[in-house]
Amino acid sequence: MAEDKKIAQLNQFVQKLLASHADQWGTTAYVQEDMGFYGSIVPFLDLQDDQSWIDLGCGAGNLIAFVRRSSQPMIIGVDNNPYMLTLAGARFDQAGLATDGHYPYTININPNTFGIRIEPKIQSGYKLSRDKINLVVDDVRELTALKHYLNGDRVDLVTSVFCVAGTQGKYEPGFSQENIIALIDPSSKESVHRMNQVNTATRNAVFAQAPKLLKPGGHLAYIDRIHPDSTDLRLTLDIPPEMELLEARTQMFEQPDKEGLTELVTQAGKITNQARFVFYKFQYQP
């Protein structure tokens, strides 16, 4: 009984963290809009109306909303925080964009280790829409629900924009599924170490999944925030040989001065309002 009570309390705790994370990320995403970040990505993607696109780690749907301003591809947004998808759906509704949200899930807690896992509930009979924005809850390292709904179909473009957890060592509940320590004390050395391990696994999962999702000749656009002193993020990635690099560049963005919004980057205890991003475009050549 005591164990059941602890699991129930933990479940409630995780729900609150997921909701809190979605609210916080929604604020950060709007700051990035002011930085011109999402606007700079759209021409990089070069999406056409007759193409199909999966946005892994779509979050609050900011990039999707920007793309919809200029093109009408088939869109599938994937995130494993269902509260993020709820936020995205509300944003699309407000903008008059038709959506087809489908993100039932369960929170599984290991009674021995109290490790947490957020798993999608696959619904039989559900079909992806060509005209509406599809929203699916799933873990990028598995994509069980997404692959079920695709039913063998492949897409023209896969994007990954910040599809990682805590690049500054912060707790990101969407991907913190291995250990409860990160929930309790996200600033501890052990937590940061574990989150860095999850980050690496998630980044590599994006590249492992891309060949399974893309049509031959399809593109993977990988965009991430990096430390200003970093040289090439590819040195830390396991990139399959069939993913050929077409383009690589970095770009600095400056956060606008807005009261009440947290800074984007923290370096060795020093706060800065500048952030450096890397833009990679790969082509799938099986």
C-alpha cells in the first residue's frame, strides 16, 4: 500500500512537471520568435506544398506555425510531452489552423527504481491527415506510435530543433525517463551527468530514426543550440553513412531585452543574452 501511494504521488508530481515545462518552454519559444530564430529556419527547410514533414520534438508548435505561413505541406508534429501538444493545438486553433491532435498516453513508473517512462497509447483505426496538422505523442528513441500511424509511408523532410533534454543541464521532463534523481534535484552533479547521457542518446536517436522515416533523397534538418566555443557538433554524433551532409552553418542570435524573461544561455555562471545555433542539412541516400 505504501508503495502504491508513493507511485500515485510520483505520477501526480510528473504531471505537474510536464505542465510546468510546457508553460516555461512556451515562453522561451516566443522569445526565440522575437530573435528571428524560427523565421530563419523556414527558408533553410525549403518545404513545398506537395511534400510531407515530420517535426521531431515539435514542442509548442512554433516552427510549424511559421511554416504554415508560406507553404502547405503535410505536417506531423511529434513530442513526448502531451502538455506541449495541447499548447500547440491551442496555438493552432487560435491561428485558425486545422489540427488533428492524437496524444493519449500513460505514465509508467518502475516500482523498484521509480524510473519514469511516458508511453503513447496507440489507437487502432486512427489515420494521419493530409490537410490538417497532425500531433502525435511519442518518444524519439522509439517512435512506436508514429511508425504505426505512418503504416510504412515515408516523408520528404524530418526536422529536429532542440530535440534534446537540458542542454544547459536543466531538467526537461519530456525526455527524463531513466532516473528520478533528475526530478528531485536537477542541479545536482549526478543529475546533470545523467541528463547529458540522455541528451547524447536522444541526439543519436534522431539520426538513427531519420533513415527509417525518410524517402530516398529526403532531407534531415538538424538544428541545435551549442556553446559559443564549440566547433562542430557532428564530432559527438553517430551519423549513419547513408545520411550525406549537404549544408552546415552556424548563426548567432540575440535575445531581445524583455522584462521577466530568463536568459537563454548560461556559461560558467555568467549570464548572456546571445545564443549560437548550428544548422545541418543531410540527405538520405540509401
